[in-house]
Amino acid sequence: MTKWLLCDNMIEYWNPQIERMSLDELEQIQEERLRHLVDYVYTHSPFYKKRFDEAGVKPEDIKTLDDLQKLPFTYKQDLRDNYPKGMFCVPDTQLVRYHVSSGTTGKPTVVGYTKNDIHEWAKSLGRALTSIGVGRGDVLQVSYGYGLFTGGLGLHYGAEEVGSTVLPISVGNTDKQLELMQDLGTTTLACTPSYFLYMAEEAKDKGIDFQEDTGLKTGIFGAEPWTEEMRKRMEDATGIKAYDVFGTSELSGPLFTECTCQDGIHIWGDQFIVEIIDPETEETLPEGERGEIVITTLTKEALPLIRYRIGDYTILNKEPCECGRTHPRIMRVTGRVDDMLIIRGINVFPGQVESVLMKIPEVGEHFMIHVDRINEMDTMKIQIEMNDEAFSDKVNDIISLEKKVASALKSVLNLSVGVELVEHGTLPRSIGKSKKVIDNRKL
């Protein structure tokens, strides 16, 4: 493989010819690959042939990107209904790997990979890591889980693609994480934001200062929603630059990150087509409007997906980035369709709560939302840890702060909620994806 590294005003590119191509050139590539994809799945996937026939669409009907909307959506339930390999387009002899979702809400989803699928995955992350300045000379500590979960191996292969040294420690064993971070000179850490917060607490308890005692400068955080306000807290507390990463296990796991501009996540248009739809009407929304993200894979061989509904809410931005990359960006994900709470007719996302709380210096980073139904009325109470510095044993101080927090939440959520402040360390910590909602209405 030929590799490029261009530095233009201190901005590096993995492949400048691709990353900075004109929008017309990019759309031409997308149209060519879309036509090929539709022929490919119609020929090799009984599932898609049936789905297309039911929708009354043939491969020859798809000529331009505007024709994409003629194609039916694909849902996660489709993968479950065709478990384990009913949607694959290649024989088993061409597969080199499986990844499998947890399957906590039913049958798991199984994703197969050809050798080229692995190569395209690594290439996507190679571009992404280069865009945040990670490459040769860096030590990337991968603290996502390895195995059936895609996070660990995804970042692992991406780091090797750009020539970084990988520390494949996986998740957990926090004492060893901090020890090796210092001893081996980790410069980049990849994990969930929840685990980084836990790691930072453990480091503080041990007298470890990230800025003084480690070489850590970059964090790659994903697998759960987090906010701009949380980013600011993490960066201020540790001195690192915190970057968002996006992907799903069905697409190939982690695939895309922000660049050093931290203004949206670059989606590589030569590999994927992005749409934003209204989740209720299923109509495609214009650029700049928030809706559900839908992605079509253009280069996958084993499990290509057409108009796959991710379930995440975001905004599409097609304006060229200040970094010089022309590929479309999605802005920060504000929540998942599955995570939305409806409280007395009002839609609430945990990310909205986090955004409010992180602007209040007296409270810490950990909170828990409790939803219940009392006398046929939905109620919502939020337990919030206080910062050690703000904790007071005076009842009036606590009551005053609770009122301040409740008022701030009501102004954003348009909903009165209960607030309970608790001491630092009271709420459970997570080394993986954090659980921020207990909905007793579902129990």
C-alpha cells in the first residue's frame, strides 16, 4: 500500500489526494460505488434481492445519488432476524474474522469480515488517527475491550496502520493501566469517557498527575455519548486533548474521529454515504437539521449495508473543514433513539442532563437518573455527586445548591425534576459503558 503524509500549515494527512478532493470528485466516486454496491447485493444477497423486489426497485433504477432514497432502509432487527449469517454476501471461505454484539436485548448481531474489509477498516482509522496527530513515535494505549467487541481490535489495527506502538492492555486492571502508562510512555489513550474519569480518579488518589508524571497528550473517547462540557472538564483536569470517535459494530466498530479542529467527526465519503432522516416520517432532512443518522457502506464485501439506520441523533455538515478535508462531518451525537426518555410528554436525553451539570462547578462528573411512575404520574430524580471542594455538612448549603441545580435543569429540559446531591464516590463507577439511567417503569 502506498502511504502519504503531507504537512500543510502543521496539518497532516494520511492521503491528501482522497481527503482533500473536490466535492464533485467525491460525489462521482460515491455514485460509481453506489451503482456497483446495488448490483453486488442484488446478486449476492437473497435478503437484499427480496427487500428490493418488495420495494419495487431494480439495480438499473439507481443511477445518481438522488436515487439513493428509492432504496429501502436496513434495520438492526434485520441482522437479528437473519442470525447468524443470513445477510452475508460472501462464502465462509472468504471470511477472515467475526465480531459479535453483546445481544443483551435479543439475538446478537454477527458481522463477518473479508481481508479487504479489515484493510478498509484500518485505512479509515489510519486517516482518522493522522487527523488528530497520532502516528510514528506515539504509544497508543488501547483500553477498550478486546475480543468479540470491536473497540479494542479496531483502534489496534488503526494504530499499527499509522506506525504507532500499540499497548493492547484492554479494559480494567486500572493500577496496571496507570503503571504502564508511566513506564512505557503512553501518549494516546483510547477508552470510554466513563473509564477515563474512573482512571483519573484513581490517578489522583495515588498522587499521579497526568501532566507531570505521564506523557499522555491525546484521548480518543467513544462507545457512549458524552458532551462538549464533559470534554472541557476532562481537558482542564488532565491537560490532554480529548477527541470523539464514532462507529458501530455493524459498520466495523470505531471508524471515524474528529480532527484537531474538534469541529465534527469526518466521515470518509469514498467509503460511506451519510444521510440524516426524520425518525418519524423517514424523510431525508436538509443539511444542518438534527435527525437520525443513516449510513450506506460503499466498500464492504462480507456484510454491506444499505441505508442502515444507526439510531443516533446528529447533524450533517458538508462544508469543508478548516483542516482542509472536504469529506462530510457529523456533529457531536446528542443521544440515541433508544436512550430517549419521555417524561410527562417531554423528550429527555441523558446528554442534556450531563451538559447542564458540567456547567455547574460545584458538582462532579458522576450522576444517575432515576425514572419512576407514582400515582400514574412519571417522575424523574437525579442523583449527583458533589465535588470534594464543594461538599458541605451544612444543610442550608446543600439545599441551596440542590435548588440551583434543579433550576438549571428545568430551564433546559422544560421539566421539573428532583435533585439529590450525594458525596463524591457514592455512585457506581464503570470501566466500560456507563449506565446513567434506571427506569423503574420498565421493571
